[in-house]
Amino acid sequence: MNPFNEKPAKMDSFFKPWKQLYRKPYDKREVDPYTRTRIILMNGTEYEAVWFTHQFQRHVQDNELRRALALSRRVEQQQQKVIAALKPADETVLEHTIGYEQLAVDLTAGMAQEEPDPTVKAALDFALLEDFDHLYRYSDLLEQESGVRAEQLVGHYTEIMPGRPTIAEHRHPTDNVRFYIDNKTAHPLTKLHTAIITAAEQQTMNYYMNICATYPTDVGRRLYQEIGLIEEQHVTQYGSLMDPRATMLECLLMHEYTECYLYYSCYMDETDPYVKGVWEEHFRQEIAHLHAAADLLKTYEKKDWQQVIPDGAFPKLLTLHENIGYIRGVLGSQASLTSRLENYVAESALPTDAPFYAFQRALNTPPEQVPTHFVIQDYMNDHGQDYRWETAEEPVPALRSRTRDDISVGREGLTKKQ
């Protein structure tokens, strides 16, 4: 599929009456977990599209260009409203959060296995173990507060057990910035992956930033607060991978191409006929946005779209699927990694004066008060052991205990190097 070869419809034809914007929500008891996660993914993709063009507009003097951005943005806003309405009202915030973390885990793992750039793959693997741990900690809170077992929500496609402990994920801000890719030489999948994961993690960060203050329990508010700070690190990492030398109009074209790729991927992967129709409709709309962006690039920068996207044909499509074996392999070999500036290193190799240790002591003192630790410890105190769903033994020996939440993995040096 090459969306540049498709005939675009007129943008004004996409405006819909209210009854077409408020779609039938899925049944949370029957929905396929990957239908839920695709909805979360595309909701985040539309958020990114909206906020990118808002930022673009604020740095443009030409009102004709600003009007063109406003036109496409209004359609993106309508698309977002349609997608958001697919979530049912009876799906709780925490249940929906499980969907966010399952998406983060399986999207990241799936892309990492296809990623041709070693630097980008390393970034995906690194953050994968952190989102995996978030899923475990939110799942324990869900079972503790409502008796809902997250293994049912994830359809037994994604394991629920400790990853890199969240307490060990807190790094000094300077240690989350990576080297950026070169858009002129990067593989098409690499450019798509960096755009997709940045938007997805940004949506998660935004969701937790807002939910934190409205969650009904104190322990939940604290949990969202802590994990929200890790999502900030992830957005910093992934955003820094993107080529900052691209012009705003080149970025606009890439945004629209990414949306076309995602909607077409979702359409081909979707099992729910009703939701599949939404993906098809939005794909057709994004074709118009893509062609409009190509016209703007030609008008204002005298560039053809092929100078940004040499081959418009989609590379291998994105699919959401089970990744248990892959995740176990990464967890078994990388649980104790941290980062120092642009590099991923074993925490044990850090020097005594590494910023990681000073930041850890400032934020995580005493460890017993760290939300992601005491949410598990509270569950263990009440139930005798933690809640998890495993297909085999945890691959990291230190994390196998069901009666003690190990918070030393990835931060052993805090005591050894004092």
C-alpha cells in the first residue's frame, strides 16, 4: 500500500454531525485486549497530531499556512473524539490503565523485534522492562482495590510479574537523552517506530498527569504520581531519538504518513468489524491529510514528498500480539541496566559519584515510602503474597519471591558505594 498513490477526498467532506462522532463503545467484558490497546494507541496518535500542529502554528507567521493547519487539525480532533468514545463508561480508570500498560509492553516488544537500528532497538528494550514492571504494580492495586484480575483484561497474552523495579528506574534527567537518528539514512521502520513510540508514551504520560489528581484513593494517587515521572523519562528518551534537523513541514508530512501507516495497520489487524470500520474511515481521511501536507511542503519549501519519504509504500505493517518469550529474554539479560548519558550500562559499573546515585538518594529516601514499593508490600501484607500471572518461573532470581518485593535490582550500588 502506498498512500501517495491513493486519490484523496476533499477535507471539508469529513465534517460529521454529532451522532456520527459519538460511536458505540465496546463491551469491556467481551472486547479483545488488542482492540482495546489499538484504540488507546490511536487516541494517543491523534493527541500527538493535534498538539504538533498547535505548536507548529505558534511558530508560523503566514496565516494561509495556519489556516491549512487549522483545517486538518479540526478533522484530527473529530477523529480523536470518535476514538475516545469507543471506551465504555463502565471501564474504570485503573482497568483502562491496564490497557495502557499492555499497549506499552506489547507495542514496544513488537517494534523492538522488527527494529533495524541497534540504537533505537536498545532504547525500546530498555524502556520495555520498565513498562512491564508498571503493569505488574498497577495490576496488584487493581486486584487489591476491586478484586479484578488483570490477567483477564490482558487476555493471558501478557505476563504480569516484576520487571526492572520502578524504584530503580528513577534516573537523573541528564541520563535520559539519547543520540538522534538521521532521517536521510534511517530505515523507514526506524522513522515510523520513533514517531509511534514517542506519541504513545506521551499519551501515557499525559493520562497519568491528569488522572493522578482525580484518582479516588491516596495509594492510587501516589502510584500514578510516581509512574507518571517515569513516563516523563520515556518521552524524553524517545523524543530525543527523532531527528531535530527536520523542518516543521517535513515533520508534518511524516506525522501524516505515520497516521496513514497506523490506521492501515490497525485496519488490517482488527478483529472487531465495527471498530475495523472506524479504522478504514480514518485511513481515508488521513490520505487527504497526507496529500495536503505534501502540497504544503511543495508550496513553502519547494520540496517533493520523495525527498522526505523516498518510497511511499508502507514497510511491514504493525501488529499487536503476544511477546512473552521475547520479553522474558530481555528481562533475564537487562533487568539491572541503567543509563549514563547516552549509554546503557550495568548499574554495578557506575562510578561512586554517578548522578544516578545522588538522584536516587534525593527521591527514594526512605525506600519504604516509595509508592511502587509499598503498593506491593501492602498487597503482600494482606494476602500473604503478591498478585502475578506467570507462564513459567520469573527469569530474574532476585525477583522470584512472592512474599518480598525486591528493590535492590538495578540499584545495588546505593549501599555498596556509600
